[in-house]
Amino acid sequence: MLAKPPLKIVLCSPRGFCAGVVRAIDTVERALTLYGAPVYVRHEIVHNKYVVDNLRAKGAIFVEELGEIPDTKAPVVFSAHGVPKSVPEDATARNFFSVDATCPLVTKVHREAAIHFKRGREILLIGHSHHPEVVGTLGQLPVGAVTLIETAADASSFTPKNPDNLAFVTQTTLSIDDTAGIVAVLRQRFPNISGPHKEDICYATTNRQAAVKKVAPVVDAMIVVGAPNSSNSQRLREVAEREGCRVAVLAQRASDIDWSLFEGISSLGLTAGASAPEVIVEEIMGAFAERFDLSVETVSAAEENEFFPLPRVLRPDAAAE
């Protein structure tokens, strides 16, 4: 039997689930425990097929719009990405028992935008159009109150009503470097623009990108465990490419791997987006162990101990309130 070629796997730390994702998944699990199936969920609770399929098997029903839900007393959960204000209003009008699993760090951005609007400022949202988080943030305020800025070119061409009365907020899952470039253009053009007191890009996005920046330059290839519709996972892949890693790919499962891309490598970086479970990282390592003689090391960029409690209506003390 031929000896397997050696392969050093460098695990990025932190990787995988963040506090907001854990809270969102636990929200659906807790609702199922307390109320039984079905539990309706508007949009994928997080952008990961493995997670969604697991919850579906337990009795969660995923819909894109509330109109798909029949009249029901079952819980209706809003996903971690946040929703436009019209969604909870519609849920109330239909007497739904709604549970908001929006990540608290996304809710923070919603509050910032609302404060700027109350102060009469013209608001710019740095983000990717059609991403549900951006749709939710745009939907916090009247149509036309927020202008979406996707690129530095958008920032360069934007014409404000009053250059001294501007504010910006950002999507939480953007590229740190791309966003810094866009903000630099805005600040250079509009020195009086108001920004967040603390960076809107969340701790998990920041830390996972920092770990990839350390690992990508020293490995032959990088796999990011994550879904194609996961913004933070796509940004990790882009960061790896930008840092000089010649092969940087997304994989949802081990079965996605194109093994021809990994012929002849001696080192592999491995990370996971904030909505990707560790079990898939282990599955992919197992697939490589069938083909290579593995050694494993971990490179850490930050320690994480954030925790977000469940929505109040699902906490054990809720019934006593």
C-alpha cells in the first residue's frame, strides 16, 4: 500500500459559530422544545444548509414571506439577519406569536440608523444589495431615507443633499479592508460625516478575517466552510485570495471538494464562516485524512467569549414576568 503524502492542516481560530448564530439556532430549538412542531421561520435562520436541514427535520418550517404561513398559534421566528419593520407589523396584524432572533449586533445598527434619522441626517448604508441584513436595515426607515453604498466608486459618485449633514452605518459581515477603503473615501469627501461610535462590522467577522490573514500567506490552499449565500464566508474566501493563497474555495460539505485543486499541496488552511458548524470542519478533515497523512496546528487571532441570551419570550423566567 502506498504511503499517504504528508499534509499540514492549519486551523484558523476563531472559526465557525458566533454568538449571534448560536442564539438564533437556540431560539428555534427552544421554541420547538416549548411549543412543539411546527415552528415557522422567516428566511433561513442562518445561511447554512446543514443547520437548516437539521432544524427542518425537528419540525421547523422555513418560509421566505409571512404570506406563506397559514393562520396559526405556532411561533414565528425572524432570522438572525434582521427584518424590515413591516414584517413584525404584519405579524402583529395577523396575531402571530412572533419571536425575533435578529442578532443583537444587527439590532445595534438598526438603532444607529434610527437615531441618525431622528436627527435629520441623510444616511448611507455600506453593504451588499439584496442581502437580507441590508434589506432589513433599509426597511427600518421610510423609503429613500437610506442610500446603499456598495463600492468605493459608489462613495466617490454619491451626491448628498447636504454634505455637512451625513451619517453612515454598515452591514455587519463585510470585508474589513474593503469597508475601510469605502469609509476613507467618504471621510475624505465629507469630513463632517457621522459614523458609528464602535465599528459596525461585528467582532466575529473581524476576528475570523484576522485569523485568515495570518494563515493564508503560509499555506498552499485554503478551504472556507460555508454557504455561497453566506456573506461572511464569502468575505473569508476573498481575504484568503487577497493575502496570496493561490487556491481558496468555499465548501458546504466534504462532498463539495474538487480534489484536483489539492493535488501536490503540503499545507492547507481551514476555517469556517460564522454560520458553519464545527462538525463540517471535522468532516472535511476526515476526508483529507483518507488521502493524506495529517499533522494539525492551530493559529489564533483572538479569544472569543461573547454570549447573547435568548429572546425574552423564550427565557425560563418569561412566564413569571
